[in-house]
Amino acid sequence: MKTSIIIKMLSIFLVFLFSLPIYAYSQPVGIRSFYINHNIFESGDQYNRLIFNMADSTGNPSTEYTLESVKLYNPNGINFELSDIYIKNQGYIYAEYDTDTGQYSYPDQEFDDNFTYVAFIKEESLIEGSYRLEVLTDGQKFIKDFYYSGMYNLPITQSITFRKQYDENGNLHIKWQSPFETLPDISTSGRAYIFVYNDDTINEFFPNHFLYPVIPTYLGYLFVPHNVLNLLKTKGNILKFVVQIRTNDNCNMSFSNAILLDQLSNFSVGLCNDSDDDGVIDQWDICPNTLANSAVYSNGCRAQDLYGLSDEYESLSKTYLEITDKYEELSETIESMFTKEQMEKMVSNILDWGDYNEDGKVTLQEVIQKLMTISGVIIEKSE
């Protein structure tokens, strides 16, 4: 009897013992990703954030473990003071825009998990350079570096330009005016979020769930299929629309105000019609006949027209070179007809009596005209 009890207790102990490696196997194995960024808002607010997540042995992000300490060092080795750490445990639906077809796609119409830690950096200025993050969790210390490319105040999309419309199938269309400002030396992209909140949401920019469409910076149009919209509504009773512009290295971001979908004006209100359905309402559209849902700049002209401008520039350059060649030929003709001394004397005479328009000045055009007259070079007058 005693032997049976001992065997049973031993079995239980062995089960517990062999379960220990499984627990250790699920421990975090490092910092999965980490970046800091400068954020500015349409409201005028701005702040700097630290965002990171921890990876378990499968490589997936996890927030199951206790953070004992988090330290952030700038390129000069200064330890930044941080706010309390916030856990963002969110679900999102990913979408992307195809610039070739002008269409949105929703590869997986279901929510993915997004586990991140967020802290506000109590330092107003971020210098360029390599920042180091040190995280101590469950007795283990993890270190990761991130190169910050520098602070930029990106253009901000104005929420007053937001317009919405539901088509006959219940699909949602949202349009807005993209900022005209450009930063040609900085690679950027946009996000056209729909944030979903419950009544207990604490921070406006920390929604419970969200739609995550990645778009070109110049685009001012979002398409949401009715089934995706209905899926979002199952996660919360408050939906808001926000446009973000970010540098592609995640170092800088700008945010419009977050506006309730129900409060967005319809396309058909006042001057908010979009006759060619390109995502730019008529009052802002200087290219009124672009194809529906085509890739356009915020002024309504096709994005591909940039190549047309390039061709025009090349044509102007060619014309300039042709005029330059003609001028050089004319100069060579005049120089072959006169000696240096004769040229200097004629220039002196021109300065004395070459003021054709009698404004008290002798311009280069007047000098050339006088030289051509003296030399007998005949230039046809344009009609």
C-alpha cells in the first residue's frame, strides 16, 4: 500500500519536473522590435514615445511577463526618464493599397494581435544617433539598439477635409485632402486608420481594435468593404477616423484629429462632390477627368503625371541647349568679323549711344542688337 502511494507521488513529481522545461521554453528570448518616434498632432500637441515588444521562443510578441526595469539611453549615453509603461494589447485588420490598380485589398479579413509596450519619453528633443534599450524581465536582461534618423515635423492632414459616403452595397468610402507640403528627401507613407473603442477606452490614440491600411502619402481615399466594417463594429460601439503620415523608418509621425465616423459630412454636402471619383473633391481638383479611384496627388492630378512633367522639363532643356548653340554660333560670326580692338571700340560707342529704349541704361539685349546691326547680321523679327 505504502509502495503504491510512493509510486503515485513520484509520478506526480516527475510530471511536475518535466513540465519545468516547457515553462522555461516559453520565456522571452529577446526584444523583438524597438523604436522611438516624434509625434505631432493636429491639436498642436506633440510628444516622443518609446515602443517595443518582447518575443517568446516562437518569435511572436508577448506581454505575459513582468518588466522589472526599462532603461533607454541616447547616443551620448544619457538615461532618459520614462513615463509608466503602458501595455497595448490590440487587434487589427490589415489592408493595403495597390498603386498600379488603384484598388484596396484585405488579405485576411480577421483580427491579428498587436502586443506592444509603450512609454512616453520625458525629453522634448531627440538627437540623431543610436539609442539603446535595456529591459530586465523575469531575471533576464535584454539589450537592443535603434538608429534614430532625426526629428521632423511632418505635414498634418486636416480633419476638416474628411468626407464619407456609403454606396448601395453598404461599403464605406472616405476621402480627404492630403497635405500639399512635401519632404522630397524623406521617405514617407500614410495610414488611414479606423479606431474602434469601447466605452472604457482610456487614451484616444490607444484604441482596443483598429483598421490598419497602408497607403501612399499623397492618397486621399479609403475603401472599406461592408463586411470588414461590420467586423469592426463587433469590437466596439465607437468608431473614429484618423490619418497618419510617418517616415518609413518609424522615427516621425503626424496625426490628424480623430473624428467620429457618424460626424463626417457626406460627399454630396455643398461643394464636396467628387465628379471623377478619384478621391479629391471638385473644389480641390485641378485635373477633373482622372479615372475613378486612380492614384492621384492631393490636387487631383494623376501621380503618374510626374513623368509627364519630367518629359516637359527634358524638352525645355533641349530647347535651351538649341538656343545656346545659336548664340554661340552668332558670337563666333561676330568675332570672326572684327578684331579685339574694334570690338572694344564698338562696345564703348554702344555704352555712349546704345540706349535704344531711352531708359538711361544699356542692357545686354541692346548691346547685342547694336552689334548685330553694325556687323550686318540680319535677324528676322517675329510676327
